[in-house]
Amino acid sequence: MCWHPNKEGCLAFGTDDGKVGLYDTYSSKPPQISSTYHKKTVYTLAWGPPVPPMSLGGEGDRPSLTLYSCGGEGIVLQHNPWKLSGEAFDINKLIRDTNSFKYKLPVHTEISWKADGKIMALGNEDGSIEIFQVPNLRLICTIQQHHKLVNTISWHHDHGSQPELSYLMASGSNNAVIYVHNLRTVLESNPEAPVTITEPYRTLSGHTAKITSLAWSPHHDGRLVSASYDGTAQVWDTLREEPLYNFRGHRGRLLCVAWSPLDPDCIYSGADDFCVYKWLTSMQVHSRPPQGKKSIELEKKRLSQPKPKAKKKKKPTFRVPVKQESFDRNEEEGIKENSGPVENGVSDQEGEEEAQEPESPCGLALVVSREPVISTPVSSGFEKSKGTINNKVTLPKKEPPKEKPEALIKKRKARSMLPLSTSLDHRSKEELHHDCLVLATAKHCRELNEDVSADLEERFHLGLFTDRATLYRMIETEGKGHLENGHPELFHQLMLWKGDLKGVLQTAAERGELTDNLVAMAPDQYVKAASHLLSIHKVYEAVELLKSNHFYREAIAVAKARLRPEDPVLKDLYLTWGTILERDGHYAIAAKCYLGATSPYDAAKVLAKKGDAASLKTAAELAAIVGEDELSASLALRCAQELLLAKNWVGAQEALQLHESLQSQRLVFCLLELLCRHLEEKQLPEGRGFSSYHAWAIGTEGPFVQRVTAVWKSIFSLDTPEQYQAVFQKLQNVQYPSATNNTPSKQLLLHICHDLTLAVLSQQVASWDEAVQALLRAVIRSYDSGNFTIMQEVYSAFLPDGCDYLRDKLGDHQSPAIPAFKSLEAFFIYGRLYEIWWSLSRPCPESSDSARAGHGRTLSVEQLDSARAEETDPEAAPQPEPSRPAELLLRLTEESKRVLSACKELFSEKHASLQNSRRTVAEVQETLAEMIRQHQKSQLCKSTANGPDKNEPEQEEDLASPQSQCKEEKNEMVSLPELTKRLTEANERMADFPESVKTWPFPDVLECCLVLLHIGSQYPGCVTQEMQQQAQELLQKYSNTKAYKRHRQTFCT
């Protein structure tokens, strides 16, 4: 269901039988039903602006909003709400005409409009998401992130305090991972050619089953709630990739979720336990979905729910083994192919149940593949049942029961017309992938080399997809096999399909088998009927008969042998069979069908659908052979990333070798491998878990940057400045999202190494401005993720002697990179400051490496507060030993003294003022949001006469507890005009700062002041009185926000 955004009481609905209609909930009239039905269940409805042909005409001749529906057959229809009796339009036609697509359009499973009505997102069965622009639905970009069917897409609202968040789009699929993409850059740049996005802005991992629904909070910025088949609903802070609240009240799989438009604390969720729950986020005891044993317990709880009794259907027991045998023979490859891919280390624990469940958005039920060579027609099942009944009647006789089953078995196991070809299509995955590559080479290369010709000779079964001469060779091979096995009647059939009726009669006469009915012994009635039609030259009728009864292999053999190669009937056979094979999970054979239909793009896409490294590599090779360079590059990069997750460095480099445009990515992966090896040698946790290093990554010595450039020169032949510059230009166009505390370690390392590669390339061409900025980006990325170890290792590897070397290279103080250099130098001193503090806090002198290993993340303001509390508590603080001053003198080396004296660089007045303004803005926005939430709660309480909401005023009174006294005092004492004034003044101050200061982050100045004051108070003599006084002045001047007020009172009074 979907309410009209503007018209009160107008409710759109879709049904499981494909109907779409409108209800006027203020009227007792029956609903209006669209005259155009979907072929399968309607899964999604959305209101959006009209597009051609419905948008053509004047303003008064068309509605401002039309209804879009997405059905299980993969079609999106546009309905005119003013005239539902008229024909609905399939938007695929407009998409194809506008964008001139040559490949087949994917099966659509979800539609979602951006709030401004200018952008439409379509989710697809293959996991891709396409972004279109109105009015003509021009494709702007394609998101290749999910690898399974997309179930839900949700755009962020556009009425928050941060307008840029309206470009966020969250999506969930049959996999358990939620991706959030920031499309601001793409939509504002409005590219001429479609862009492919392969990196998410945020990744939300935690669910253990597929995602069914997503909803953004209308009361918060960046807060999302998700519903999953794991039986829970999860609230996320998407900007920090952090799980907040988890609801586990349902006893079934969740299907939908919605945020209350009035109460920011209230969420509604529905599941297949036939219940809708209203729950409060603040009342949840869990913060993330259950994992491991807890997940199993929740599943047991769900299964313990009583289920309605199903109606019993009488099924003849004698038909079960027939179906089982047919399944075992037909689905041998399907079982192998359907083992779902693992995405980001999380797989759908439902075991691909969506293929069998009616609520699956694709709407395609699991259909047992009916390959003509091994399946049994429906009518033969009735004959089997009759035979079995007769067998039971004649049980008193001793002899017939032994013969009857044999006769039945022979009839059930009908001999295939093409048994050798069928068996070759059921080999290992590696062999099937090689078939696809040989076929692609044969069809798209003008001159075949000896190896390819030998492969085609050996793989004769590919004649079904190449040319007629190869098909004839396949038929002759199959015919010889029939003769050798004593089945001349099947040999006669194949010769007849080939059109060699004279040869059939001649061979039959030579063998003394010329009869009036050479086709009487055909495998079954459909093939027999088709052979009769061929004998009287009705080829099209024979092909249609075989196709309509799902004998696609035989139909293609006949059509290819008797019709012109360009006949559209042949292409339709390939595409129809390929679609069925793709639906049933036979991706390799489906790819061969698409190659036969001259649709190589679709062949590569279907091969990549499984998502494992082997399939992605084959798909990339195939795309390269057929000339789809962009697709080949994206698939090869995906393959390399999958192998990187599997800790396979060698395989990742081999995958990147598949396409020349990925030479720059090979350098990034090379630097990443060397860095991980470097971390492993230092026995740091970030370097553990990798294996299969290249020989050039082991046993090398010398400075890190020299090792990197030496490997680049010897392995990748990268030596000249022109080569460095070309690679730099390619890598510079790749941008990764900022890091958070929840960014996975391996993803963080890859993104950092991308920036470090740019830094090394810039150094090689003496572009020191670019080198400083790239190096700073790597440091900031590690700083934002809270990974202090990586930040310090970047400095030790790339700036082992400090920042003086870069200062000398920059030279001129007017260089545009000077602000970036100041930030880079400040972070360097910031890291060394923490190392000195930790080394002083240890009972015995230790190296800086051990200090880094023991402190992976920097301390927060709260941790500094607790450290200060321990220091002022005489019982909690450790008593100094008599020999401590001597130890301090030994521990405080000349280098440490130099670093402490250099800390004055951290006392930047302008950065302290900017950071204070930003803290003020964030604090005021938080206070305003809290005031709005409290006001909404009070209004909700007034409008509620009874119920649980009556207790809410009491809950508000409870907020005046000592723990929240400061918060309440703030809200009571400060009025709305005062908050608005503060916000305006802070924004004006921020606008006055130069862009050079605002562009590059700087360590928190007040945090550095606190650390120095801690060191000075705990270890007298380490910090000069002048520096302590300067730190106190900064703290006194800029600590007017809640986070630092307590510290100002401690150190400045």
C-alpha cells in the first residue's frame, strides 16, 4: 500500500494476483482497479512525477503525480490515477529508447523516488541499482554493490538540519548487509555518460538474514531503521556506521518497518507472525542484532510459534520417486550454482529460501529445469501412474512384476537425442567457465589461432551456439555415438533434423532397417511429432512445438541446422532458454545461450551473478574478449577485492592483470601488500591474517618508500616521470568515502594505501604539494577511524625523520600546500605527544612500538576526564616511588624534549576558535532537536486521553535526575531565541575563516592542551611553565561547550 503524498484519503494498493487499484478511504465507494494487470504479485508502489508518454500535454491534461507499480515479473508500470481504465505504460520502453541500450534490461524488483521528484532509483534482481533522471529517465549512474536481489530502497528526507543528507540513499537486498550511498557528487555534476559506483558511503553490517524494509527517521539526521528476516529491527546511526537499538519482540521474520511521524522515539514493525508492534527505541536493552548462539535462540523462538494447519492433499506415493529422480538429474549443476555468494563476510542464513517463497520480490517460484534430454513430459506421468496401478493389480502373478518395473524404468528414462552434449554441460564449474571463454573467442575474433581451433574441435558441444558447420560436426558425433550404442533410430532422427532425408533412407536401406515409420522409436511424443513435421519440411512448426514443450536444446539444434543464421526465431530460442537457465541458477549454460544470441554483455553479467572470485574472473575475461572494456575492468576489480578479503595477494594481482586500465590499482595493491608485510614484521595486529605473499614482498630491506618504488620498477616497469604522471591521473579520479570508527580494518587499509600511492607517485614527479595533501588524507583517514597505530606507522614509514624534509621541499611559504603541511605536521606532533604520555605512564621504559601496539586508539575527552579524576584521587592514584624522578630523566630523551617543545605548534588560535564554533553549532543543533522532541512528546500526551502515553509526563519529570540535571538546566535556562542567536553567531564566525583553515582538519587544540596539562601536573618539569600557561589560556577562552567546561574548572581555577 502507498498513500498519496498530497491528496488526503487516497490509498494505492497492489495484490498478489497482479491488480493495482485506488481506494478513497473517505468514501464508501468500491475501489478503482487499473485495467492493466501485472503477471505476478505486486511488491512495490510509489507515487512520482509523470514521464512520457503520460507527461506529454498541458498542465490540466495530466495529473501532477502518477502511480508506479513493480511486479514479480520484473516490470514497472506507470498508471494514470485520473483514468485507471486506460492502459498503463511499461517504463522499460522509455528507458531503452532514451539510453539506446543494446543489452537486455534487468529484472526490476524495487522502485523509489527522491523526495524532490527529480530522481528515480530502480533496484534489480541482479543486485544492481540504476539511477534515472526525469523527464526522459536518462541513466545517470549504476550502483554495483549488492550481488543479490534488491528488496528495498529508501531516500533520506530533505527537511533535516543538513540539506546535503537528502542525497543519501539506503538499500537492502537478500544479503544481510545494508549499503548507504551518497549521490551528491554524481547528481550535482550531471555526467554526460553513466557513471558506475562500486564503493558505498557507509556499510551497515550486523543482520544475519536478508533485509526486507528500510525507513529513515523524519526526526533525526542520518538515523535509519531496518527490518530483517533474522527476526529483529535495528536502528542505525548511518553517519558513524554504528548500531544503536535492536528490537527482538517479534516471533517471526520482519517484513516492514515505519517510523512514527509524531513520536521520534516510536517505531512500528510488522512480521509474518501476524503482529504489528509499536515499540520505543529508548526501552530497548540490545544495541545490535543477535549473533551466534543468540541468533539460534531467536530462530528457535520463531519456529516455536504455532502455525496454521495446512490442508492435507492426497498425493500418490508412486510418483514421488519419479520426481526425485528427475530433480537429481536436472538440478545437478543448479545445486552447485545456487550456493549463494558471501558478501562482506555475511551470507543469507535463509539458505536461499527466497527462491521458494511467494513473498520474494522477484516473484519467480522455483521451477525444476525441464531440459528436454533428461526431463519427462507431464503426460508421461499419467501413463506411469496407470502402469503402476496395473502392476499392483497383477501382484499375484510371479513373472510380470519383475518385467513391469524394468519396462517402466525404460519408459521413464527416455534416451536423450543429444546425450554427449548434455553430459558436457554438466561438468565442473571450471570447465563450464572455459567453455564460455572459448565460445566468446570463437564468435568475436576474426582469426582463430591453433589453440582456439583445437579447443573447438575438442568441445564439439559448442556447435549448438556457434555456426552451422560446427553444429553438423556435433550432430555427426552424436549420431556415431547412437550407432555405437545400438540405437540406429536415434541416428536417423538426427540425420532428419539435419535435413539429410536421403542419407537417412540410404543408411536404413544399407542396414536393412527401411520401414514405413523410421521415427516410431523416438524418445517421446513431442520429439516424434517434431520429426514428423520435419519430414514434410515444416521446420518452423517443429521448432515451435519443441520450444512450447521446453525442449530448448533440441529446438535450437533443429533451428540452427535448418534455418538461416540471422533468423529471429533462433535468437528468441537462445534468449528464452538463457532466461530460464539464469532463473534456475545454471549461469554458465545461460551465458553460452546469450553468446549464441550475440548478447555478450548479458553473458558476462550472468556469469558474474554468483559473485565468487572464480566467476568474476571468468566474467571479466569474457567481457574483455568481446570488447566490453568498462564492464571487464569493474568485474576484474571486484574479483581482486574478493580475493583480498580471502587474503590472497597473488590471486588479486592476477585478477587486476586482466585489464590494462587497472595498472594503477595494481600499484595500490602492491603498496598495500608491502605495508601489511611491514606491519606483520612489527607484529602489529593490523598486519595479521594475510598469506600467500609475493616473493618481492618478503625479505626486502631499506626505507619503505624506496622498497615500494623498487618493486614498481622491477615488477611493473614503472620508471619514467611520464609513466608516474599517467598513473597519478587515473588514481586521482577515484574517491573513497571518509572513515568512521566502524570501518573494517582491511577496507580502511585499502583506502589509506590509495592515498599513500598518490603520495609516492607525486614524490617521484617532484609534485610536493600533491604529495603533502595525499599523505595528509591518509593520516586523517586513520585518525577518523580512531586507529592510532596505523597513523603512527604511516608517519614512521613515510616520514621517518619527521616533517622537516617536506618543509624543505615545499620551500616557499606562499605554496598552496602550506596549510595542508601545517595540519600534517600537527598530526605528527599530536601522535608523538600521546606516545610520550603513554611511555611516561608505564612503570618501565618501553619502546614506542610497544606503546603503539598497546594503545590502538586515541583517548576521548571523557577518558581524559577519568584520568584526571584518578590523578586527583589520592587513593586511586599510584603513589610515586622515591626513584621516579631519576627514571623520568632517563625516560625523557632529547627527542622527547624536542617534541614537547614543538607542541606549541598545536596551540593554534585560529583552529581553536574554528573548532569551538563547530562544537557550538553541534551543541545548539542537538539542543534544538531535543526541544522539538520534547515538544512533540508533550503534544502527543495532550492528544491522548488514555493509554500508556499518560505516563510520559512522569517520565519527563524523571529526567530531572542528577545525571541529567545539566541537560534539563540547559533546556530551561536557554530560550529558543537565545539558541538561534548562538547558532547564527557561530555560523557567521565560521564563515569568516579562510578556506585554507576550514579545508584541512587539525588535531583538537583543547585536547592537546589537556594532555600537556596532565603531563605537566603528573610529571613536574616535563612541560615548561610558559606552555602550561598558554594551554590554560586557550582552555579558558574556548571551552564554553559542555564537553570542556569541567576540564576548564579543573585546570583554570
